[in-house]
Amino acid sequence: MKHSYFYLILLAYLLATSTPYAQIGGQHVYELLDLPYSARHAALGGYALAFQDDDPTTAATNPATLNPQMDGSLSFNHAFFVAGIQHGYAAFAKYLPKQGFTAHMGMQYVNYGLFDRTDEFGQVQGDFKAGEYAMVFGVGKSLYERLSVGANIRLISSQLAQYNSLGLSTDWAMTYRDTSKQLQIALVWRNVGTQIVPYMPSVREPLPFDMQLVLTHRLQHLPFRFSVVYHHLQRWNILYDDPNAEESPAFFDQPTTESPWKARIDNFFRHLVFSGELLAGARDNFRLRISYDYLRHREMTVRNLVSLAGFNFGIGIKVSRFRIDYTRSIYHLAGGTNYFSLSTNLQQFTRKRRTLSMSQ
């Protein structure tokens, strides 16, 4: 059985491996699928998460995190991007004891705003709108005491002026848990799918597929959980060849080049995202979060200027039956993005009504 799992993972890896070119941005359609789904998700790096708790938004990137604790969980999330771009996600999860699995559904949206329609001479001839939406449904189940699996399916709709597209994507995930060591390891295949209706006839563009390996560990004697994500497992070289970042010539007009070893180290760390979450209070009611994305830092930092690009800072607090989260993600010296989330569990309101009716 163990060998079967190994060969299954190896086969999926080989099938998923894409062409080994470098730059990963601007190569795909439906880039909204890679946006953080909640303030907590953004604060922890924006990639797949491995731990299991009552947060239904974790299932948007790793459906193997679905578990009975999420029964009745409801979450609303919104982000304010630059230039007035609005992004949000709403999610609900339900545990189905007869079927033995937990299901979730959610709606993601991006509103790019109103644009001027101009001709080749810059004359305004009207305006147009642009937006994208994705409806997701997924299930997750614990196969054994330590192993959980899950899958998502998405229907994606995109409207960019007069161009429309319809797509279908799936996520596949498995999570291994070692409760004695407070350790979780997840392997996730994200955005496996295709365009059903392309923008241009007979021109189908690839989705932002990403294979991610996640390790999460909660310390034994400290209420702190840290995670490391290795993203784009299917592709080694993700360096961006920036023609403006060439080294200045050295003596005798001979250009200086970066050593191959240094380039390999740089490329390796671009795959990694580090995050941590401090869980304070009797029921983890107060949480502080931080993460660092080396890839974003390298690509968005302005040369010779100190920058916090790549860092995300978040805070979460539970007030009565509601959990409120906020995150500030720093993308560039020019600014960052604010994320807000509000979540609750409908089961808590049901229990209160039952308690009041019994007391009467």
C-alpha cells in the first residue's frame, strides 16, 4: 500500500511537470485563482495550508483540510487592491456524518473596475468593465487516522470588455498528520483544468497550475505554529530574466556574471514561503501572523532601496461568536493590499436557540 501511494505521487508529478522556462507570471489565464482567499490566508503567504481547524477558507487551496470542526462555518472576505480593484471570497462548510466527509462551497470574485475605451489615437470612445468569478465546490475525508484527502472543482467565468471566457479547474490534495509531534505535511495539485470557452476561438490558454508541498509544525511548549511552503514543485527554474538588472561592466569592459551556484541558491529560495502564527488565549482567540515570500521580495524590490516587499502582517481576534481578521500585504514601495475577514459558525446560534427554548 505504501508503494502504491509513492507511485501514484510520482506519476502525478511527471504528468504535471511543465515546460522548464523561467518566468511564472503573465503566462496564464484566470490569475484570480492564485489570489489569497482570506485575510488569514494572505497573512500566511497566500499558498496552500496544511493544518486543520474550523476555518473553511483553508479548503479553497487545500481541500484535504476539510474536517468536522468546520461544520456550519461561514466566512466573508474582502481585499482592497491598488487602482480600486476589489477582490473577495465567501465560503461555507458542512459536515455530512452519513456520508463520512465534509463539504464546502464558495464564491470568488474580482472587480477590475471601469476602463476608458480609446482608439489608436487615444480618443475616448466610451468605457467598458472587467471582472472574473469562480464558483468552487469541494469535499474532504479522512481515510486513515493520519491521512486525509480532498478535491475541489471550480467553474470560472471571465469578462474582459467584449471578450468572454469560461473555464473549469480542479484541486487535488492529501495531508499527513502526526498528532504526537504536532506535524502536518500536505501535497497539493492546484488549478488543474482547462478553458472550456476561450477568449479567442481555438486559442486555449493554460491555467496557473502549481504543485505545492507544505510542512506545518506547532511547537510543544510555545503557542506558535510555523509553516514552510515549497511552491512550483513541477518546475525548477522560476528565475525572472530582467534585462534592466544586468551587472555593470567590470575592468577592461568585461561584464560580471553571477556564479551558477549563487543562481541556484537564489532560485531555490524563490520556491519557499515562510510563515508563523502565534495562537494566544484559552481557545486561540487572539492570533498574530507574519510571512515572508522571497520570490515576491526579489521581484518587487527597487534596487538600492530598503523594502519590506514580500512581507505580510496579520492579526485575528474573536469577539463573542465572530472572528475578525486583518492583514496588510506589502507588494512594493508604492503600496500594499489590505485584507478583511469576518467569520462565524452558524451552529453556535442554533445551540443558543435550543438552550433558550429548553429554559423556557
